Amino acid sequence: MMDLERVNAYMARVRASETETFEPVPGGLKTGLDLGTAYIVLVVLDEEDNPIACEKQAASVLRDGVVVDYIGALHIVTGLKKRLEERLGRELVNCAIAMPAGTESSAQTHRYVAEGAGFEVTAVLDEPSAANAVYQIEDGVVVDIGGGTTGLAVLENGCVVRTADEPTGGSHLTLVLAGNYHIPFEQAEEIKMDPSRHREILPVVRAVAEKMASIVRRYVDRERTDTLYLCGGTCCLQGIETIFEKETGIRTVKPEDPFLVTPAGIAMDCTAG
């Protein structure tokens, strides 16, 4: 069972590190690079996994977890790394990377982006497993819903026994909103990210959220699974956990701030340097 209070407190510190640079314990630093469909995120932790600093930038250089604009991705990662190094007053050397489960063939391109920006890659993970470095669950299913895909990792006795990923994510919600309101994609994205409008838009995007839940339902044994643990930027949509619980018949929980869970977990798996 996930310690929700612990996770919420930890993620609040990660979120705060976007604007405040915390003092690390003596030693090396660990960086998690999350190349997402909607955002690229760098999270820096110290050797004891305390959040130190975080930078992110909206991006459209990946599609369904695969880098489709290498130069664009490299430019963004290089810029984020430089900003963090200026905040920290030291060079960032090592990083870990992750990709949606089932897209391991894209790992080499992710590695090229990281190395091109000046990192040494010390670990390569799938995103749901990375998120569990934060959640620390022994049994259950971690569901990571990003901009392009819905991925999951089934855990039994602390070990990942199955992973899966399919192309339905936050970008699909945005497309539905754009069509419903007859507005550009960018404007629809702003509406989706505005918590004050979530109650209004949930009925509009419910069918897409139900499709995400159906992906999970196909891969999960409901007789052996008692809880789904959500993370990823799309899970910031208020009420999405209720839809998952109804569609799957499985108890569903998420932290107060699920967006940065995966990049923080990626950083945890990095070798300090």
C-alpha cells in the first residue's frame, strides 16, 4: 500500500524545487531526464534523494514516446541543463532516462539526446517502473498517463511482472476539447490545464478517459489487483481517478501532484555524480 502522506509531502518538495533551489547534502547529484510528449523535464536530487532543483519546458518533439525531432529535443534538454547548472553553480554529469513501456527500441535515441546535451546516462528505465521508485508499492499497478501514451507496470512482491503501453494520452484529450469548443489545439491545452475548468470539461473528455481505463483493464487481472496508482501529467485532470475506478472495478488512487512523479523516480535510479 502506498504511503500517500509521504508521497504528497515529497512531491510538494519536488514542485517547490521548480522555483527554489535547495541545498544538497555533500556528494554527487542525480538527474532524471523525462522526454515527454507534452513536456521535457529535468529533476535533480542529491545522494539521499532529496529534491534540489527542477526545470521543465513544453515541447512537441516526441510522438507516442518516440523522438521525432532530435535537434529540437537536444536544444531543449541542453537549455534546461544549462539553467539548472546556473542555479546550482556546478555541472550536472550523470542522468537516468526512461521511456513508455514497450517502446524500449527508442532508448538509443533518448540516450543520444541526453549524451548530446553533455550527460552520461547511467540507467535506462520504463516510465511506470520509474514512478514506483517514488510510490514504493509492493503489489498493485502503476499507471503512467502522459501526453501520448497510457503505460502500466504490474508489481507483485515488489517486482515488475508485466508492462504495457498504448498510444492514448493527454494530447488526445486536448484534441477532443479543441473539436468540441472549435478552438486551436494550444488554446484547448490551456483549458485542459486549468483546474477551475476540470468539472466543466470532464464530461467532454470522459470517453477518452474511459478508453485509457479500458487499456488498463485489458492488461490487469482484477482478481489479483486491489489498487491502481495513477501518475503522469494527464492524471492532474480532476475526477479521472473516479472514471478509472468505475471502468476497471479496481480501487484507484493518485497523489495531489502526479505530474512530476515519473521524472523524480527516474532521478532516483540515477547514479550520483
